Amino acid sequence: MVPVILLASPGQGAQTPGFLKPWLEVPGVTDRLGWWSAVTGLDLVRYGTTADAEEIRDTAVAQPLLVAAALAAYEALYADGSGPDAVAGHSVGELAAAAIAGVLSPEAALVLVRERGRAMAEAATAAETGMTAVLGGDPGEVLAAIDKHGLTPANVNGAGQVVAAGTVERLRRFQEEPPEKARLRPLSVAGAFHTEHMAPAVDVLRRLAPGAPVADPGRTLIQNRDGAVVDSGRDFVARLVEQVSAPVRWDACMATMSGLGVTAIIELPPAGTLAGLARRELKGVELVALKSPDDLDKARELIKAHSA
């Protein structure tokens, strides 16, 4: 079997106060974050180190912060200029994945995520909406219950996890009548992402994205809509735009990883969620959650062990 290393970039909700603080000790990271702060119009260093949970919950802040964090850690991990065999991102993490694959420059990715975050935050103000994680239960019964209550399965994450999204009132009724043997956990997000409620944000990005400088991917790039490997950079960016109001099929992405023969996955910061899903779904795949610079040596050892 030929080893295949995949980098995974997490989505919104993974951020925690101060998660970037230890990364500032890595040479070059503070400088990169300073430059990317100018690109995004946000003080990414402050948001990643001293801002509180409510500040970084703001969609317009969280999304650029997550992409910048993933890219900074990627550059630290592959300081020699090499890279992984494959890459995938969950929701907003796809912007980081696009940059790692060479579809977008880091700056272009950050401009798009800046506008994406602003547009999604604005769309979320139109109605009181939210998201609730559904853990466990029979998959068919879970999806049927979500549909019964007029909600959308916004994230089908695999490993027994689905995220329902829609209006707060419908989520409340869903909470009162949960699927059998399932646990429901409301998520700390500002709106019903990856649903019809985000249509205004899609319109904004449709106008902006065609002018972005785009190249075809230089490594295997998996997309959220259906787990497809996308060979066209322009197609990938178009998919990113439409994905804002369409469900994330991380279960399909993991199925593609299995089909590609992925042998190792490194999750970029703020890491943990995607590695946890892979641990339950992709048996035998070696994992490193890159939570802090202390994990860099472990990740480099994994890379060395899985290099063809």
C-alpha cells in the first residue's frame, strides 16, 4: 500500500479563547498573522490570544481566524516547502484547504473568507436561527425526525453525528421530541449555516468569486458537497460558493479518504473534532490533532513514517 497523508482543516465552532497563543512562539507566525490581519481588516493576533468566547463566536471574526490559524500551522509544519498528498476542509476549512492545494493564494483565500464571514453574519440576522448536534440514534430515524420538524441536516458528519439547522422555534420543538437513543446538543453558532437561510450570502459570493485568481489544485482536493475529488480550481471555488447554503457531507469526504487509501491524517488547529470523527470512522488510519506547537514533532514523525 502506498502511504497517503491528508491534512484536514476544521470548521466554525472549533475555536476556543486563546487557542493561537502558543503558536506565536513559532518563528514567523506572528509576522504572517500581522500581514493577514491587514488582508482581513481584523486583529487576528488579539482575536486568537486574548479575545473572549463571545467575540470569537462572531461569524465575521471566527471564519477568517480559523483559516488564518490553519494556514499558519500548515506553513510551520511544512517549513521545507513540501506538502501533503491530499487535503480537505470542513465548511469554512475548505478555504484553507483551497490555499494548501494551490487553488487560491493565502491572501485570496482570506479575502474570500472575510467576505464569506461578513455575508453569512448578515444573513443570520434576517431570522432567529441556530444549529443543534444530534449524536447517536438510528441514522434513518435521525434524518426523518429532522425533516419532520422542517429542519435541514446541515452537517452529515459520519460517525453517528448529524447537525440539524433551522429556526430557533423549530429547533426547540425538535429538542422536545428527539429521535430515539439520540443526544441533542445546541451549538454556539450565530445562525443556520449550510441551509436556505444563507441564500443572501451565496448571492454576495457569486458576484465576488469570479474575479478571484484561481489555479488548478496541485494535490488531491476533496470537496464537501459530495466528497468528490475536484481537479478544476474554478469548479472548486464555484462549489465553495454554493456550499454556503448546502449541507456539508463530511461522511462522504471520509468515504473518499478511505477509497483513496489515506493512511494518515493531520488535523490543523484548532484541532480535535475531525480527528475524533476519523478515529471512529476510519479504522487503522494514524491520526495527529495539531492542537499546539508541541504536536509538531509528532506530526513530522507521522509524515516521515508515511512518506512514500
